[in-house]
Amino acid sequence: MKSLFSTLFIIILNSSLFSQYDLDSLWNIWQDSSLSDTIRSEALEDYIYDGFFNTDPDSAIFYSKELYEFNRKSNNEIGLVNTLRLEAYINFRMGKYSKALGSYQKGLDIAKSIDYKEGIGDILLKIGYLYHDNEDVLRALDYYQQSLEIFEDIGERDGIGSVYNEFGSIYRAEREYVKALDYYLKSIAINNEIDNDDSNAAMFLNIGSLYLDQEDFEKALDYFQQGLVIYEKFGDKLGIASGLAGIGNVYGDKGDLDNALIKHEESLNISREIEDLQGSINSMLYIGNIFFEKRNFTKSIEYCLESLSMAKEIGDIGGQESSFSCLYEGNKALGNLNMALSNLEQMLIASDSVTGELNLRKLQEIEFSKQLLKDSLLRVEEDMKIELTHQTELRQKDRINNIALGMGLFFLLLSGGLYTRWQYIKKAKSEIEKERDRSELLLLNILPAEIAAELKEKGEAAARDFDLVSILFTDFKGYTEKSEKLTAKELVDEINTCFMAFDHICEKYDIEKIKTIGDAYMAAGGLPVQTEDFVKNTVLAALEMQIFITDRVKKKKAKNEIPFEMRLGIHTGPVVAGIVGIKKFQYDIWGDTVNTASRIESSGKVGKVNISQHTYEIIKNDPQFSFISRGKIEIKGKSDMNMWFVS
């Protein structure tokens, strides 16, 4: 009878009906030593998921360690992998990234050793989450792609949907909203197909964020609420906190600061309860910014200091940068200028981190590889000289025994061989020169000439302070709505045509292009080498850009094609400039001047060049320009600023 009872348990459990048991039933199965180790292990795993995963992470970690020891003693390797996945994901949700990564790597090694493909695919996906959450998108993509290949190979639809969701988030970060939405909807379709629609909560929140990015507040709020309902249904506190934060973001962006504050405080309370440090950091930063908008600067600083402390605790560089930025704004508003300056310096350090050294190392590796090739060719030349000397000595020793015809033939063959090798060396040297020239051109396309020269000469290019630089920002109005009406090729061709024209204009006026961000274009006058008329030249470049766009709008409308109209803004002030990045070198600039220039652009009007008061003061006496005062314009996050249209 006892054997039959155990068999019934096995049939029930293997039919995936564990969910019918309440927590007490799962606990009793775990405690029943008469059952197989596999059944007991699965019972405790479900007990952890159902009882503590979403509500009490500390208890979940405690029981997962007990489960790990049980599986280790019973040599249940699949159970070990599943336990390590569980433990790692709990730590990830709590913001403990290093612990999570350690458990994932350990589980991945075991899964590979037993060819446990479902476990391998899931762990690769979750490691991708880790890197994605820390903004290392390239490494995250690599893990997602590996995971997708395994899921497709074994037909794991749930896993494929999860990867699609992450692809959507990557496209959303790049402002490729159409592609992002397509991947989110594919993921939702898969969940519905496999009757797993309760897993759509994360996708709903992501789509809410997508519409929030596009300022479609009604759709954003609807999707955030749909996701929140699902999370509340299952008591998933981490999901509830995320949903509340999303709703708070919608209210905040709409300007409803009171409701935004309520939702973010609710989200923060839940994040603190479940020890979700990353969620707590994000909520505190948003609350700090809300208090700044309400001009309660003391309260703003209080929250941003707490977020900074947590960001340092978990090594969140991005969180530290945002916290220092918040503290800088708050202390500046209170008149604590020394403290504000210190916050700004710390923000720049956090932003720059340690990428400069890695860039330099990569450049040195390239140069070292080229040097090895040159050295090998030099060795060939030396070997040829030695061989020639050796052959000459042999000929002198054997001269008496060789006849003239043999000597002539020998020299002819030797000369032919030497000539062939000489031609090879000559050709190889030519290839080296071509590669060197190509490398030079590539480097100059990425970095300003002066910075590239310093990097090659000294082996490093230090960040520099510039007291006065003119920052130019452009942005296409209604870009998202119009881009949805174009094919991908039409969209890319149009953006490329405009930005190529801007590149030529910057070159004409000796303006340094900094970067493009989606449909935005950023350039700066006065760095890395400052010319006498750099402010004037920046304004002239801006006017020519607007002339180009205005002319292109007329041509596009004449052909009944969709045109892009443009806002453009300029602000002048101090910045810090230097090289950032790990795999793709980038010369970038930081400072409040950059933020202000962006706000000047967004406060402008289509077809106009909008400049700040500081820029106006520098060029106001130039007879080449005329100005129209716009008075004081309200700017988000800053005091009202005087602005001018220039023509």
C-alpha cells in the first residue's frame, strides 16, 4: 500500500500538478523521507517559489541553501543547477549582482557537464539580464543570442519569448520603438499560445515604458496598470513595486508631481521591504527629483544622499552618477557652491569610470600586432642576408670544382629566388603602409586630430577642462510619429542625408561633431583647439543647418513625401572633454553646459536657431546677426532662462 501511495505521488508530480498543493502540502512532501530525493527536491523548490520568492527573499535564500546541500548529498545534478538558478535570480532581484553572477556561473558549469540544455539556456538568459541591467548591452546581447539558439534547438517557446522581450528592451533603449514593440508583442503572443498569459506582466510594463518614452501617457498608464494587476494577483512584490514606479513616472512626466510622489513612495516602501536595493535606488532618485521640482531642495538632497549610499553599496556606477547629479543640482540651488562643485567632480568621475585605460590598452594591442608583422619582415630580410653570405662562402670554397656554366646557372636561380623574396617583402611593406594609413583615417574619424596625436605620442589622452565651449543640439520634431510611416530604408536614408550634410557644415566652420543620439545631432565649437571666432562659427553652422533642413522640407513636400522639421539650440559655457568607451572609442563632453544646451534646443521652435543669454552676450555686437528676444522661458529642472532667436 505504501509503495502504491508513493507511485501515485510520482504520477501526480510528473504530470506538473504541483500547483494544486498548498504550501503545507509542499512542506510535508519535502519532509517525507519515504519519497524519492527528486520529488522532495522539487517540492522544496516549489515551496520556495510559491512561499517566499516574491515576498521574503531572505527566507528564500535560506531555504535555497538547504536545498543545495540536499541535492549535493543526493548527487542530484539537475537539482543543483535548478537550485543555483533560483538562488542567483533571488540575489539578482535584490540587486546583489556579484553573488548572482557567481551562482549562475557555477550552475552553468554543472549544466554543461551533464548537457542539461534547458538549464544552460535559462542561465545564459539570466546572465544576459545581469549585464543588461548594468548597461553592458553588447555582452548582454551575446548571452541572449546563445540562449535563443539553445531554446530554438529544444523548442522551448517560453524561453524564446523571454529572449524576445529582452530584444525589445534593447531596441527601446536605442529609440527603435517600432522594432521594440514588435518583439514585445511577439513575446506576448508566445505566452498566450502556451497558456502562460500571466507571464505577460513584464511585457506590459516594458510596453508602458515604450509609450512613456514617446509621451503617449494614456497608453503608457494603461499598460502599466495591466502589468500591475497581474503582479498583484500573484503577490509579486518586486513586480508591484515596478508597476507603481512606472505609473509614478507617467504622472511625473505629465507634471502631476503629487500623484507621482505618492506612487513612488509606495514603490519605495515595497522595495525596502523586500530589500530590492536597485529598485530602492531608482525610486529614491525619482523622489529626489520630484522634491527638486517642488523646490524642496533639502528634501531632495536627503533622498539623493540615501540613493548614493545604496548605489555605492552594490557598485552601481550609473546610480552613483545620477545621485551625484541630483546632489549637484540641489546644492547649487541652495547656494552650497563648494559642495555642488565637489558633487559635479564626483559625477564626472563616475561617468568616466575606468574606460580610458581599457581603450588605450586596445589601441596598444593594435599597434603591437602591426609591430610584430614589421619585425617578422625584418627577420626575413636578415635571414636573406645570412643566406646570401653563406652561399657566397660556399661558392668561394667550391669555385675550383665548379664549371662556369654551373656557376652561371646557380647565380641565375639564386637571383631569381632572391628577387622573388625581395618582391614579397616590398609588397608586404606596401600593405603595412596601407593598413597604417587606414588605421590613421579610422582613428581620425573617431577622435579629433589633436586627441589622436596625443594618444599615439604619450600612450594616453587625459580629460581636459574647457572654460568656454559652444554646444549645439538638433532634434527632429515629431520624429517618432513620422518614422512609423516610413520604411526602415527610407528612415535611415533620410537621417543619413541630413547628418551627412551636418558633418560637412561642421567641417566647413571648424566645429567638432561629438555624436548622434537617435534623431539628435550634437556638435561643439571651441574644442579641442579653441579658435578666435568659435562661438560665431557655431551659430553660423547652426543657421546653415536650418537653411538645409528648410530647403529639404520644401523639396519633400513638393514630392508629397514626409519631411523632418528641426529644432536647434546653442548654449555656451564650461565643459570637461575626454575619451570614453570600452570597445568603440568616443570623444565626449560633460557638464551642466551640455544639459542646458539640450534644454535650450527642446525649448526652441521649428526652423529657428534658439540661443541662450550667455551665447547672446558673446555675439550680440556682431553686425552679421540679428536677434529676437524671447524673454524668460521655463526650463524643466532649472530656473527660467532668457533665450533669443538669431538670424
